[in-house]
Amino acid sequence: MPTATPFAPSTLTELAGRLEQRRCASARLAAALRDDAARAIEDLDVSDLLDNDNPDGGNNGVARASALALARLAARTAGAADEALVRLAAGTYGACDGCGQRIPLARLRAMPETRLCVACKTSHDRSLALAG
């Protein structure tokens, strides 16, 4: 279980601000992408899908699927930022979920919602690649 990690109050304030910005921006992006996907459905013309002479007829579905995939990613980022804000309030923010060690401040500034240090993230990604 991660333990509390000491940060200066000014650093905590900075990181909380970064998390809040990340959460808001990601939530806005997810909503905009879902709207794009909905518009793609509204703009769908079935005759385009049936037109063999129109090579772009299926692009609407691809655009919709892409927008939905990106919306899910943005929503996950917003959720991860929310979870990080909870950890920050609980005093466990900045501790790696994998090894319990302190995540370097530079990594937290770059990816404030991260739960893993670089070594544990690399190990996690390798495991996924081998399983996949």
C-alpha cells in the first residue's frame, strides 16, 4: 500500500492545480469528441454506404469510431485526475502503486495523474506487450 509522501505545501498546490486543469480539459475534450461522434451519426447517409463508386462512403463510421475511442481515453484521463486528487487529499499522492517508492516530481509535473514510477510503468507495459 502506498504511503504518504512529503511535498512542500507550494508543490502540493501546484500539483493540485495541474490535476484540476488536466481533469477539466480532459472532460471537455471527451464531451466534444462524443458530440463529434453523435454528429457523425446524424450526418450518416445510408446511400453513401451502399455506393460502391464512393470510396469515402465508409469514412463516417471510421470517424465516429475514432471519436468515440478518443472520448473514452479522454474520459479515463479525467477520471484518473479525479482519483489523483483523492490521493492528494488522503496524503498518498506521489507514491507508486507498484513499488511504494516516491514518484519523481518531474514525472508528476508531466503526468500529474500517474500512479506508477517510470520503472513500474515500464514493467507494466512490458507485461501487457507479452500478454497481448
